[in-house]
Amino acid sequence: MSRAENPEILTFGEAMTLFVAETPGDLAEVERFARGIAGADTNVAIGLARLGFHVGWLSRVGDDSFGRFIRRTLEHEGLDCRHLIRDPEHSTGLVFKARTEDGSDPHVEYVRRGSAASHLSPADADAVDFTAVRHLHATGIPPALSDTARALSVHMLEHARKAGASISFDPNLRPSLWKSEREMCDTLNGLASRADWVLPGLAEGHRLTGLESAHDIAGFYLDQGAKAVIIKLGPEGSYYRSHTQSFTVEGFKVAKVVDTVGAGDGFAVGVVSALLDGLSPRAALRRGNLIGAEAVQVLGDMEGLPLREHLQQLERALPGLD
């Protein structure tokens, strides 16, 4: 495939330079860190690119060494960065992550206020050819960054939908970035209403809708216009509901959980890739569960996301679907 072609999948959001502690303990005591990149949106973009899709990334990074590192890393992963803007006035966001030994969620600290990505706006999408986009993946993180980034989110979903692309939306709640709970819920539920596939976690769905069960949370988004709702249940697996069917797919047992960050993004990679591959919803959830389980067994946000050949090996080893 020529990279001169427009990307078939488009993603957008904030990529940050990540520093992961090399030893456990309070970040104040850590002296050495391993460098990488972080961002839910980029995790999904990288995961889909590793599976052979031509994925475009729209964002802003600072005109600094961290921004250059992010661009180089994303391009090395196969992402099309024609819509990645270098911002000379604002810096690239940073994130520092502690290391845990018991598989619990690690402590994370951000240095992102006023970052280049927080200055994203609809004008940054002027060069996007939406008629060439087969699928748009969006999360709830960009609209939490700023009013202009929120306007970009609406712009991206509206234009993708008008052009006939399918849309997946993962709320990826970041409550600390919002002015209020009500603003967060109203904004994200409004974006979800523009998507075909909505992918909340069970706790996220409860927080956004006020409803308890996966069945009822899914019903809320189906009533808003979604074609299908796929709810992450953690180690228990995932739940699917459309207007015609509903079921749960059991999760995969993991011998040792190393790092839970990025598990939900791995799940999204599995579900979205499978649906774009034309697989059944049940097969899509199984692939989501599988990649999510792979993601928690390694250190890092996206290091566990498989290449297509490895994924095929993993799937061939699984029993057939009922």
C-alpha cells in the first residue's frame, strides 16, 4: 500500500512522552525512568497499524525534543502522521508512571496543562479528506482537554458520519480534566450518540448514565443512536448488545498481571479490528478480550499489542466459537 494514499482509519487526540519508573516506590524516590509514549488514542492507533491497517493520526505536539520523539515513534509504528502538527508556541505533554509489583493500577502524574494538543481545534482538520476515511476511532480524552479540542471532537465525528465512515467511541473517562461531572456526562453522551459502536467500561457506563446493569447501560446508548454497545467487564470479559442480540464473552485468564494501563485500549483494538475484518460480534469480543489480556502481561501502555501474524497464531490456538 502506498503511503501517498489517504489513511483508511483516522484517530485523533493527545500523545505524550511517557516516563516509566525503573524501580517500584514513590515517584519522588525514583532516579531512573524508561522513556516511551502514552495516550489512549495513540495506543489504539498503534494497535490497528500493527494489524496492517493504514492509520492516520491527527494531533499537535510541541516544537521540542519530546514532540520529535513522538513523531519518530509513531512513524516507526507505521502511523501516517501527515495531520500531526508541530506547534512552536506550546510544549508536548508529559506523563510519569510509577511501577507496581502486585498488578494494581500504577500511580500516574501528568504535566499536560496548556500542552500543544490542548490547543487542537476544528481548523486542524481542514486538510482531512473524510471521503477517504473508512473508520474513525474517537475517545473522551480530547474533549476534556479544552473547548477548542472539544469542538474538534464534534467536528470529526460529524464529518466522518456525513461521509459514511463507521465510528467507534470509547469514553475513556478522565474526571480530573473536566469542570464538572455534569459537563463530562453530557458531553461524552452527546459524542456517543454520533457513534456506531460505543465501548465503555462497566463503571464508566454507570457513571455516565446512572444505570447499573450492562444491559441497561447498553440500552441507553442504543436509544441514542448506537448500532452496538460493547461493555468492558475487566477480567470477566465483555458484554455485547445491539438491537437484535445480546451476549457475554468470557475473559481470558492471565497468570500474572504486570501493568493494567492500556488494557482497555487493547480491547478496543481487538473489537474494532475484528469488526473491520468482517468478523461476527462474538468473534470481535473474543479478540478484544484476547488482546486486552495480552496487554496486561507486559510493562508499558502499548508494548503488548500484537502484530497480525502473532494475533493469528493466538487465535488459531483458541477453540472454535459456538
